[in-house]
Amino acid sequence: MSMGAIYKKGYPYEEIGIADYRLSTNVSEMAVLEGLFATFSTIALLHLKILK
């Protein structure tokens, strides 16, 4: 959840709190990293199958 998403939902930044904002950004970053990892591992598996 980015700053833009928070403002679009109509929540003032102060009400959410800095800790919650940091937590939400950490969660979204983890989701992005997991997505990248899944993509790269899939590509790696496909390359291994092609090489065999």
C-alpha cells in the first residue's frame, strides 16, 4: 500500500500513524520481492527444462 493508496482511501496520514504506514510499505515490498522471486524461479526452471 503506497502513500497514494492511503490518500485515495481518504485516510489522513496522521490518523494511520507512522508505524502502520511503515508496516504497510514493508508488506507491499515483501509482496513485490516474492513476486520477483517466483518469476525468476519459474524462468530458471523453464531454462533447465529447455537445456535438458
